Amino acid sequence: MKKFLSFWVSISFLKQLIILGLVLVILIQGVSWGLKSYTQYGDTYVVPDLSGLSFEEASEALTNIQLIGVANDTLSYNPEIIPYGVIRQLPIAGKNVKSGRKVYLSLNDAEFARRALPDAIQMTRRNALSQLRLLGFTVSDSVEYIDAIGLDMVYGIKVGDSSVDVGSQISIKDTLLLVLGNGKDSIQ
């Protein structure tokens, strides 16, 4: 037992312990320095406000500060912003990011979005309204009634004074008018 205890307090053991401690400190500092260099610790850029700029101008501004602009699709149309101008960005303006990071840009459409008119014929008014509004269409609160046996059943859809066929591309800014049956039989 005396030999065992004498080993733990010997000069040889203490030298080895000090050398091990120095190697660990040097190793930890080296790894820390390497990680900071590899991850570009502290090297950040402030994301500029790109609102209203065209995609090309925004991309150029981001390239100048070593960031990458990526266009996102958008269903929004704002007539006050130029076509394909930046509406939103992520990360937002003023955030600090590292070089080479992507900034996602939501762009303004060139015109109001157009969508295919779904098949709402032979649906009830309530179902047709919910389906059309869910897709982003504007539906008038007023309706046009025709003599048809299905009360509040959709028999047609109009934009202005003209009837629209199912599948036609319609701007979501256009107001749709539902043509409904009044419950009276047209054959009498």
C-alpha cells in the first residue's frame, strides 16, 4: 500500500500530470481557434432593407455584402410596388448574418394572380362560396336567380355580364357573381 501511495505523490507522476494538463490546454485552445476560424465567428453582416427594390437590384445589393438573394414565389399583388419588387424578406432588415447566407425574397406579382375557376356548378350556394373564397376569389354577396328547380343551387358563374366556363383563368381581383336556381320549375 505504501508503494501505491508513494507513486501518486512522486515527482515523476506530478511531471506527467503537468505535461498532460498543458497538452489538454493547448489542444482545447487549438480546437477553439480552429472552430472560430471555420465558422467565421464574429464576422457578420447586417441585412439591408430591400423593400420595394427589383429582384435584380436586391440581388446586387446582397452580393456586395457577400449574401445570396433567393426568390420565393408569392401570391400577393400590391399595385404600389413595382412588378417583381421585394414585398418581404427573411431574415428581416437589420438582422446580423454570416457571409454566404441566403436571404429569401418574396416578390410582388406582375399582375393580380390568375387561377382556374373550379367546378362549382350543381353545388349549393354555401359550398360554392366556401370553395371559391378558399381559393382566393372575391364573390359578390348579391346573386342572380333564374328559373330552375334547385333552390340556391349554382347553375352558372359570371364576371361582369359574361358567363365564365369552369377551368377558365380568372384574376382573383375580379368579382364573381353566382347564378342560382330560385326553386321554380322552368318547364310549366
